[in-house]
Amino acid sequence: MAVNDTLEGTHKIIQEAKEQQQNSGLVPTLNDFSQELTTLNLGPTHPATHGIFQNILQMDGERIISGVPTIGYIHRAFEKIAERRPFYQITPLTDRMNYCSSPINNMGWHMTVEKLLGVTVPKRAQYMRVIAMELARITDHLICNSILGVDTGAFTGFLYVFQEREKVYEIYEEICGARLTTNMGRVGGMERDFSDVAIQKLRDWLKTFPAVMKEFESMFNRNRIFMDRVVNVGPITAERALNYGFTGPNLRAAGVDYDVRVMNPYSSYEDFDFEIPVGTKGDTYDRFMVRNEEIWQSLRIINQALENLPEGPFHADAPHYYLPPKQAVYKNMEALIYHFKIIMGEIEAPVGEVYHSVEGGNGELGFYLISDGGRTPYRLHFRRPCFIYYQAYPEMVVGSSLSDAIVTLSSMNVIAGELDA
Amino acid sequence: MAQARGQKPKTKSQKPTMIELPTLGWQSIVILVVFGVSLLIATYCTYAERVIAAFLQDRVGPDRAGPFGLLQPLADAVKLFTKEEFFPAGANRALFVLGPCLAMITALMSSAVIPFGNVIQFGTNVFNLQGIEVNIGMLWVFGIVSLGVYGVMIGGWASNNKFSLLGAIRAGSQNISYELAMGMSLIAVLMISGTLSLREITLQQSVAGEWHFWNIVKQPLGFIIFLVCAFAETNRTPFDLPECETELVGGYHTEYSSMKMGLYLFAEYVNVFVASAVMSVLYFGGFNFPFQYELRDWLVSAQGWELVSAQNLISILGLLLLFGKIFAFIFFFMWVRWTLPRFRYDQLMRLGWTILIPLAIFNILLTGGLILGGIIK
Amino acid sequence: MQSLSNRAKKLEAKPMTLAERAYLPAIFQGLSITMRHFFRAATKKQVTVRYPEEKRPFSPIFRGLHVLKRDEQGRERCTACGLCAVACPAEAITMVAGERKKGEENLYREEKYAVSYEVNMLRCIFCGLCEEACPKAAVYLQPDKMAPPRFERDEFIYGKDRLVEPVDPSARSIRGIQLTPEQAQTLSQRLAH
Amino acid sequence: MSDIRVPEIKMVEAPEGVEGAGFFATSLESVVGMARANSLWPLPFATSCCGIEFMATMGSHYDISRFGSERPSFSPRQADLLMVMGTIAKKMAPIVKQVYEQMAEPRWVLAMGACACSGGIFDSYSVLQGIDRIIPVDVYVPGCPPRPEQVLDGLMRVQDLARTESIRRRNAPEYQALLASYNIK
Amino acid sequence: MAENTQESAAAPQEAAAPQDPQAAKNAQLLALLQRLFGADTFTDVEEPYGLLTVTTTRERIHEIMAGLQQDQELQMNFLTTMCGIHYPENEGKELGMIYHVHSLVNNLRLRIKIFFPIADPVVPTLTDLYATANWMEREAYDFYGIIFTGHPNLIRILNVEDMDYHPMRKEYALEDGTREDKTDLFFGR
């Protein structure tokens, strides 16, 4: 690999920037930590960092003076890989971005490509997508809130709600054939209709889940030990949150009711009646409560979508982009040609650029796709909410104790796959 | 029978002697038994913890090592024994080894004075089901338990690891703070009983014909304070700050491998066992159980038993019931552990200093007032 | 900041009541919840599946281990067109195409066939794109079998010896477009289950 | 799983001329092997998606505690089984190696999922193409992510290894050579 | 680039609905922009898929972003994302930065692009306006080697510190190059 020697290390501006940084004292380096303070290396294998964030904390006893996060420990080069893959092969990549709620990523990506290609998805498929996405949101919030419980020391609630997650996995399995990395849906709709078993499992789950959720809430919501741990811990004001580019539950906890589903409705979200829970202080407790309430709102949406699930096709009538059924490929020459073209990635993509965003589990999940008409994107940039708001973490934990820092981290729900791309 | 205070049975025919066997002889047997039982219980506490936690969480727990997974603790022990010893770089070797040993020794020592049962008489030999009867039993337990924290602190400090050090600091301050409240809650018991001997305290909690004279009735507040402090002293959730996994990895035992780590784990369970035993003895009547005298009299009068064997039966029943009480407490410890979140360091300190200690002082005053008023005795 | 959507639902964080400040009600509530689960687990309803002995039913469309299908007459369906290899995002599929010779019509259905067909199960992400890409309905991901863990890396290259389904139809996977009546029956039973 | 090869190369034969292990030694070995097999405390090195499936394995439906492995030891000193779950980027690779070096013998490694085993779909400049380039791996679990059933299968394979392993293996020159080939002291 | 976006304007959706409310809003926005910053500041004004896209120069970018943020009417104070891009064929304008800003109050989005030569990839930082720009700029530096003047801590963020190239540039290969199990000579890409 050729060394790009024109830039790295030799460019004057970089040197200046580094000197400036050291002189300004804005970003502490390890060298200027004084003798009385401890440097604690939190992560990357620390249990509470859930894998891979590293925070070098400067501590006075148990109090955090400053923190320097290091990320990139599972950088997987999504954006570069996406430049070498045809559109449909990018779906498995998006699965692995926010793996707690892969269907939202899948659908967001499909909608981006549909926007580029000008494909209109029938109403039934849109409702099916809404169901899948809201299920994903529930599971995402469940995992975040229950892990918050684990990090405060209460492990049991996590296992109670994880059973529900397991049931949602079963529903996913009936919908698309996989549990976690779903690869659900296709450009132009879903790959198959909901089976009767899937609908039945979904209905059963909708009946049993609220009781478990109530139980989970009653274990935590008003428990003083828990409240003491989370109230006024890791707060952030609305102004700072916006300045840091927060979206999703973390922004709503600070009191801003920004939700992509309402502001820029996609996939028929305008049909559903739901509310946007907002907090007041932006602390850990607000984040917890906002996520809990969003679970209830998502349940409302799923119920509405399931009740009003329209009849009709589950995919767009777009033979150029949506794979023909297997039997047709077998018999029909035209279908076979489309099949080959789609699989080879030789679809007629227009030249252009499109930004589409969905409300992911953690906030506005944006896909910025630049197409040059080829079989792969020319450039695909993901607006990854975790990456954007995790940089506020040091500011949120400075001055609090180590325990608070861990609670704050898990309440922000930073998903490593999304953070590092 | 005028056995008002449940003293040891007197029979006309033979005068029982306490020192028939050489003192050290039977006492060492009892001590060995107590030692073994403590270890066994601690070992199976790990199993119980796993199964109870599993059931509380809708799981099944270990079930593949032996029938119902009963060999699980043995597997863990053998594995820990055969694991590689490890000394972290820069650690003080002597202290590093001393830490877990101290924790284990102190944990085991405190169980020596617990009266596990009333006397048992074989012929002319009378056995006290207790390791050592000392008239300062309570002080002994208290003193030894406070030594236990040194094991943790030394181990954490010797590990040369910041997480361990933080855990050790937390353990030290936590134990010292909660010992105060614990001691004060005990003072109220002392005021009622007038003795430091655990055996005496136990025997005082039984009145023929009245079963409810357990100290819990006289000291409900004191018991709650003692219970909370017992959780803190044994480092169990919600007070498991010294080793809380999500914050400090393993706390003071982060750097320990093999059986040295096993000793820490066992010491924790032995401490739980001892704390449960002390609570049973101090507040729940120890080996006494309701209607024991009525049962004995009924056996003697209606069934024609000898008084000695009837008393022996009562003693054995009492022993079993005491273990029942202990197991109930151990279960409670585990139940709480798998239910509640833990405190934060400063909240824990605030709870100890601003709530529990004033409450304990109030309890002393209240007890004194009630004694003066003649309401309790 | 003003409301952006008019659909905001303000969550009020009520201050703690005296009872809540005394810790005890919430503690007892939590304890009662866990105890309820304890009794439920100890008496009847355990959700745990004791895995090697008991198995959870999988969805009939679960994406498990690959299989190369045969047709009704027991001939291999694969024609080595390579679409699955192109579609594979992990680049885990390799094949070598060969011309069918005279006399092999009962072995291979098409004039071209895969002389070798290898899937690297360690690379594979079981996304199902190969199955979707196959125009001959030859490659399927079975719903009832998963790739087993193994000790050595080279054991994960699955060649035709392990991928092609057995000639005996009763030993075949239930997924795919050909089902024997019995298989169809078991499938419908499982769906009903 | 009948087609699993028994890993002969992992076993160490007693040298020629040395008397075989006596009854006591063999039964001790089998007892120790059984104990180790039933008490594999995992170190969940969970970086991404597979970590969530590991949580499912820990969860009530699958319950890894049945195998005696529910105590996750985040401290490498106390762990027996390093479960590498998820993508290991090149930035992360030295840390994995360090964690492995810190583990006390006997130690096993289970690579869970396509990324840890081989890099999976991430054949990119930043991803390590399989952790067996930096540490020896005992059991590979394919899948992306593997189902919990597969994880339990993998755990049982590790148990098989632990059960049949000679307690002298870790001192054998073959094992030292294996470690040396990975440049682990 | 320019020719790309022109073609995209003729994409199916755009041709179908020229009179949609989004277009009217975009026209208003553009008029406001030109009033604020001058008519000739923006070139290549497009509306691909309803999102107003303008191109400006790196000399003006900081001023424009600050103006957008402070303008009381527009309140375009949310930086959605920014990313770098590399067009190796465009002589003298090889590298680019693309900013997406969003006015939450008016629910209006705007895309601003700047291009500059690869030999002098220097852009003013936005960290003084947006705290969120910090890591995004570090990412752009990491991927494309774009240097942001005034950035407090311009070091690599996702890749290892001693990497000696900027991997998202088009000339560098995606693959690790050490993969051994890819033997597909027939169907590989």
C-alpha cells in the first residue's frame, strides 16, 4: 500500500493543531494528569462498556475529573464495503449496524433505495414494515433499559424481559427466518407475506407482553434505590443535546419532541395515532422513562397496524427491482432475465443522491446515498446516531462518580456496531 | 417442671459432669464438626445461590453435573484447585497470599461461639452443641468479623490494580461505617439480656408456656438495623460495592485466580452463614422453638420417655430448627440479592451514617425507656 | 424549546412520597415479584429448554445449513450458473462448472453441473441471499439443521459430499419445493403446533 | 454431530519409556477433567451482534448455567473459557491477545460467529480475518450470529476437550510450541 | 458532482411532482439563503428528491453555517451529519465535504457541499459552532485526510493511529489482502 506521505504527520496544519491542543488544555492527555489523581482505564474489556468503548478517566477518588473516550475498536469499514456491494447486498451490512434493532436498519436502507429508484411500496407492505420496525424498537428499548438494571446491580429484570425478546425473535423467525441479523424485507417490499403462524404469535405476544412490561416497570420505576441511582445522573440540557446532535430517546429525555416518524413520516407512520414521550431534565431517569413509555407507544402502533393491516400485495409491482417468484423464474424467460439482472446488480439505478432518515432505536438513522448509476453506491454515508451522541459522554459524566458514569453509559444505549461503523 | 429458663436438665439419679471427656477432646470434635459444617454449607451455598437465582429468574440452574447438578460445587472447587496460580506484576507476594487466607480464617473463626444446640447427654457425659462457650461470645463474633475486612483490604491493596484498590477502599469504609450501626443495634439486645454470652441470650429467649419471647418481638427496629448491616458486612447486594461486577470488574478479587479467589468466594458464603446464625440466635430464639417444653413434658408423661432422651430429642430438634432458621436467612440473602439494585457509594455512606446510626441510637434510648418503664424485661 | 410535533407527552417525574423514601414498599414489591417467579419456576412453568435433550421448534423458514437439492428423479438440480456466488456478500461460495457427459443424465438435470461446490461455513452469514439468487431452486438453507461447531478450521469447507442431499427422499430436509406427502404432513403439523 | 473429528492433535502422549499413568493418576485425571468441564467460567469478550446472542444464551430460554458456566468472569484471571464474540478489528486485536495472555491455565478459546472465526462478511482493511491469527482457537462456532443452540453445542465441544485433556498437557513441549508459534510467552 | 445532480433532477419522482409543497419551501429557503449570503455564493443549486442542495466554497462555509445557525427566522441549528467524499476524476476538486443541516422548527433540510483539491485538503472547522462536528470531522480526516483548521484534537478516530493512508479514498483497496479462504477465481468480484 502506497504511503500517503503528503499528509500524515508532515502537514504543517496538523502539527499546529496538535500543539494548539496541547497548549489549550482542552483535551487532557495522559501526561498532564497530576500526581494526586488516578487515571482509570475503563474498557475496552470492562463489563459495563459492553465490549468496546474505552474511556480513560481521570479520577479524584471516585469522582471523575475528565474523560477521554477512544472508539473504533470494532471499526468494520461499512462505508467502504458498501461501495463494493450491489444494493441488495448492503442489507446484511445494515443488520450488523445497530444489531439490537436490525429490522429498522433494513427497512431504512430499503426505503432509501426505493426513494432513489422511485418505487412505491404498497400499503400492506408499509404496514408490515411498521410492525417489524416497532417490534425492533421495543426490543431495542427493552435491552437498553434492562441492561441499565443490570448495571445498577439488578440482574433479574433483565432476564424477565429477555424472555419477551426471545418471543420477538420467534416472531422474526416466522417473518424472515432469522433471529437477530434479520436481513428482513427487500427493495420494493417484503420478501414474503406474514404467515398465519407469525400473525398468531404476534397476537399472542401482544396479549402477554403488557403484563411483563408492567412488572418490569413496577420493579424499577418507583424503587428508591434505583431512583437514587439514576435521578439527576448524567443530565444534559436540550440546548447542549441539540448542539451535540442528539436525536431519539436521548434528545426526547431532554425535552425536545423531535421524532422522525412524526416530523417526516415514512412508511405510513402518518396513519397511526401515537404520542412522543418527552422528559424534562435529560437525566438517566428521564431516558429510562422515555424508553419505557416509547415501548407502550410502539405497542399502540403495532396494535393499530395489525388491526388495520390492509389486504393486497406485499411488494411493489416493480419487476426491474423486485425478484420474480421462483416458479416464474423457472418457467418464464422474461422473469429469468430480470432475476439475473437483479442478482448481478445490473439494475437501472438513476444517477443522483438521496438522503433518507428513519427513527432508529437510538435516533435519526440516516442513509445518504450517492449513486452514479453503477451497480454499487458511489458513496454511502450512514448517519449513525450512536456515533454522533457518544461524544457528549465525557461532558455528561464529568463531576459524577464512577458508578454514575457506568449508569449513564448504559442509559445512552450506545451500540458499538453503530458507533464504529 | 420448673424449667423456667430452660436450664440444663437436672435428674436426681446421676449428677452430670461437663468435663468427663478431656475438654480439648470433645471440644475439638465439636470445633471440627462446626468447621466442616461451615465449609459444607458455604460450598453448597454456591449451589443454592445458583439454583435460587435460577428459579427467581425462571431458569433451572446447574443440572448437568451429577444428579440435579449437586456435584456442581465440587466441580468448581476441584477446578479452582487445579487452576494456575497467578501473581500479578508488581504485587506484594506475601500480602497477596495473606489476603484471602485472612478472609477465610476470620470467617471460619467466628462460627466457633455460635450455640448450635442445647445440651445432649450420653450417659454421664453432657455435650454442649457449641464450639466454645465463652461469656463474651457476642464480642468475639463482632471482633472477628471486623478483622475479616482486613483480608479484603490487604488483598485489594496487594493486587496492584486500580479496580482492586477501589474495591478495597470501598470495602474498608463500608465495613467500618456499618459496624458502628451494627454494634449499636446489639447494645439494645445487651440491655435486655444483660449478658454477652450467646448461649445465655439464647436460653433467655425461651419461657415455658410462652413461645413468643424471642428478641425480635422486643427489638424489631434493632433487628432491621442489624439485618441491613449484616448485608453490608457480608458485601451482598444491595451493598456489594467492593466487588460489583459492572463497575469494578471483580473489585478486590479482580487479580486473583485459582483457589485464592475461591477462598474469597467461600469466605463470603461463610460470612453469610455466620451472619444468618447470629441473627437466628440473637433475634429468633436460636435453638428454641415454640412449645418445646410442652412437647418434652408430653413425651415424658404420656409416652413414658426418660427425661434425658426426651431432652436429647428436643435438643436435636432445636439444632435442626436452628439450621432451618439459618437456611431461611440464607435464602433471604439470596432472594434480596437477585431482586434489588445496588447503592452508590455515597448513598451507601449516607444510609449508614445519617439513617442507620441515628436509628440505632434511638433504638437504644427506646429500649432503655421501655426497660425503665418495665414494659420489656 | 417549543413543541415541534404537538404530540408530545410530558413524563412527570413525581417526587418520592414518604413511603417511597423509606425504601420498603418498593423492596417488598420487588421481592414479591421475584418470589412469584420462584414459585412458578419451582412448580410448573419453566421456560428453559434443556437443550441437547429438548429442542425448540424452529420456524419452517429458518435459515440453517445449506443443502443442494435433487429433483424428483434424484438428479442434482444445480447448474453451476454462479449466481449464488455472486450474490453472496461474504464471498463464501466457490464452484467449478463442468459439462455433463453422455450417460450422466440420471445424475445431473442440466447440461452443466457443478463439479465442485464449496461453501465456507465460517464465512457464511446465513443471510439466505444464495437461496434467493438460485434460479434452479437448487440451494436451500435447511430449517432443521445448523452448522455444528468444530475444532478445526478446515472442517468448515463444505464440499458436495456434505452439501448434496441424500438420494433417499425420506432422509431429506423439509424445506424446498419438493415435499414428499409425509414431509408435507410433518410440516403442516409443525405449522399447526 | 456424529461427524465431529476427535482432536487427536490436542492430546499429548506420554513419552516412550516412561511408565503409563497409574490407576490413581488416570482417575485423578478424569476427575479433574470432569470438574473442569463442568465448571467452565466464560469470559464473554462480546464486541457486537454475537454478544446479544450470548445474552440470549444466558437468558432463561437457554440458560447456560445448566452447564455450570453462568458466572461470567470479566476478570481474565478467573476465567477458563475465552469466548470471543463478534468482530475483532485490528485495533482490538492486541487487546484480545493481552486478555488471553492474562488468563490462567488451563484456558480454552471459543470463537463464536463468522466474524471472530474468519472475518465473515467484513473482508475489509480494518478487520482481523479470524482470531486464530493471534491466539489459538479450540472451538469454532459458525453462524452470523450462531443460534444459542449452536453456542451451547460449542460449549459442549469445549467440555469434551476439557474432559479428555491430560492434566499434563499444559506443560507439554507441544503446547509450549503452539504458544510460541503465536508468540505468547 | 454537478453533472450527476443535474441528471438526478430528472429522476422519476421529481418529474412527476414539480408543484409539491416541498419545492415551494425549498424555493423560499433558497431565496433566503441568497439574501443572507449573496446571490453568487451558491452554485449548482439542485433539489434531488426534495432536498435543497447547494455548493459553495470552503472559504465561505464557516460563515454560512454560523449564519444559518444564528438566523432567527430559519433556526437551522441542527447539524444532521457531515461526510467527506472523493471524486478522483475531478481535477482540482477531488475531495469534498457534504453537510446536512436541519431546521427542526421549520422542518427544513439543506445540503451544502464544498469541493477542494486533494493536494490542499484544508477546511475550516465547525467545532466552534457545533459540538457534534468534532467527531464527524475526525472521521472525515480519518477516512479522507481532510484537515480541519482549528479543530481541537484532529487525530484518527476509527482506525489505528499508525495507519499510513486514508482508506476511504477511491484508490485504496477495500480488502484486507490477507484473506486466505477466497479461492473463487470464477465468480469473485
